[in-house]
Amino acid sequence: MIDVKAKIVLNKAAIAKMVKATEISLEQTGEELKTNIKETGIVPKNKNPLEDSLSVKMVDGKRLKVCFDAPYARRLYWNPQYNFRTDLNSNAQGLWLHMYIDGDKKAFVRDAFTKLLKRNAKGVIK
């Protein structure tokens, strides 16, 4: 039988740096998501500022919450059969966040967070 001894030394400064970088990166990812949603032109647009009611907030330092606060947002979101005007937002549609959940932009949040975390960790992640 072989005996193996190991000593683990944690670099507390690097861990603290990673925790801070993670929080900053998550917040910045929220801003990138917000910008991308607006640039993609998927939110129906008319006279009322549905797109302007978009907020992306960090919850518990671990998750992002995407919210459209306009009173009619839920009705428009869950009714993709509506004939949305496309002169102001060319890709206007119902269920507009589904492309980020299970569609073409599924990897957007993960990729944005990864890129930002590497940058914000300043050398801790290679």
C-alpha cells in the first residue's frame, strides 16, 4: 500500500480577487445583455417605452434578473401570434427572451461572462 500525503495551501488573496471579479463580471454581463437585447431589435416597439422599461439586476450576487416593468409587457411577451410592427424594431416578436434561453443566442450570457471574468480576474484565470 502506498501512503500519499498532500498539503494544500490556499491563496486567500487570489480567492478574494476571484470573488470580486465574479461579482463585477456578473454585473457587467447584465449590462451587455441589456445592450444586446436593445441592439437586436426583438422587443416590440410602439409609442410606449416597453424597451426602455428593461432592467437587468443582480440578485444575491449570484444571478441576473431580467425584467420589463411596463404594465403591458406580459401580455405582449406571451402572445407571439400578435402582428408586431417591425418598422421601429425590425425583429419585434413575442417571447423575445427565448432566443437567449434556448435559441440562437443561448450561449450569449455564458460567453459574455467568461470573457469579462477573464479580463476582471487580471491574470488569476488564464
